[in-house]
Amino acid sequence: MRSMKALQKALSRAGSHCGRGGWGHPSRSPLLGGGVRHHLSEAAAQGRETPHSHQPQHQDHDSSESGMLSRLGDLLFYTIAEGQERIPIHKFTTALKATGLQTSDPRLRDCMSEMHRVVQESSSGGLLDRDLFRKCVSSNIVLLTQAFRKKFVIPDFEEFTGHVDRIFEDVKELTGGKVAAYIPQLAKSNPDLWGVSLCTVDGQRHSVGHTKIPFCLQSCVKPLTYAISISTLGTDYVHKFVGKEPSGLRYNKLSLNEEGIPHNPMVNAGAIVVSSLIKMDCNKAEKFDFVSSLAT
């Protein structure tokens, strides 16, 4: 749930950056001068006004929040529109991907659904004017503001992924070595497959190569099962059964700490315990279905 404090902070910072290119590449366009820059500055300035300056004393919390959401929507619109009165939806999605966010991001589900509805029901031909754009992005305005103002952990995501792609191509020709054979599923792996996928802490995603082909997760599943157990049961409950510290032993050593529990969720003993906590009242088939459903 968005907070008033977060909205106020976003608007305040937007006002201090709107004339300095703080909103990403569109702000470097000469189209951002004159009228467009005036709208940006005006919207940001309105966001910094106190309730005593132009707003009635009796204005409630919801109307204040609505006003700030509206102004943030205006800022986003003028940033992407680059002087145009309407934005093609594909232009918005292209600009969005440049920040590292994908249209499939579950946090943007409401925004994407609204845009899809607009395309299906309106005669605009996939073009969004300011009001329609604001309506589409209102449910995700704080996240989108952070993205377009380059406030994610990797501000210039396109430059970063360019480096990743070059490294990917450089090492693609390294075909030495053999696939692991100690587990049948690994022995069946195609040695010619090569792909890289990444996701930052802010949800910026990038994939290159053979990234759509299923593979055996093996120990990569440990942080996933840990996250599932934490999200469903809570940190305090989970850590009654597994510790948080390194063991100093091999990952597959079945050992316990001084409290009589596995050292952490990333060693085999801890991972076994954590996986047993997921859907404890269900049978194996139901547990499998539950975990599988989280991947779709």
C-alpha cells in the first residue's frame, strides 16, 4: 500500500530534478524545453505546496493523496511524451523496458491490464492522452516514478546489460568441460545450451541466450524454498527450526548447531528442514502443485 510520505518524497525530488535530466533520457531532448519543462516544474511545485497554501483545511487524506498521484502521473506523461499530446502504448512499454522493468512484472499487473482494456475498448488506436495515461499508471505510480527517475539500484540499465551481453558473447565459445554426471537429470543436459538471466533487488530483469528451456535447479532451489517458507510462515517461526549462521563445514554435511538445529537454510540439512515446513498439512502431491504454481 502506497504511503503519503513516499508520494511526497517522490514529488519533492521530482521538482528538484526536472530541469537537470533526473528523469532519464527523454529529459535530454530539446522538446523538454519551454512549455513541457514549464508543466514539469509546475506539477512538481504543486506537489511541494503545504495544505495551508492552496488547499482547504478540511481536505481529507484521500483527496491529498489523489492530488499527488495526479501530479506524478503528469510528470511521467510529459517525460515520455517528449512534447506530444498523446503517447503510443508501445512507446511507453519500450521506455519501461529501458529502465529494466518488464511488462510481465507482477507489480505492474494493474497498469498493464488497464492499458490492454484501453486498446480493446477505445477508438484511440493505442494512443494515450494525459488523462487516460494517468488513469492507467495510477496504481503503480510510485514504482514507475522510481524507474523513470533512475532511482533503481542500477540507474542506467541499458548500459549495464550491454556489458552483460558482451561478456555473454565473449565466453560463448568456451566449450570445454563436461556436464555433471552424478545425477541423471544433470547427465542429460545439453552441453551446447548457454543462457544468462538476472534480476536486481528492484526487479530489473534481463535475459540473453537459451533462457526459456527448463533445467534442473538443484541447490538453486534453496533460496526459493527459504523465501516461500518465510513469506507463508514468518521469519520468527522458520528460525525456530533453522539457524542463520555459516557452519564452517561442507554444504552436504548433516550437522546441527549448538541449539540442535541446522546452521542455515543454504546447507543441505537446513534446506531439508525448510522444505518440510512448506504446506505441512498437505501431502507430497499437493506440496508439489503449490510450489509449481508459484512459478507461473
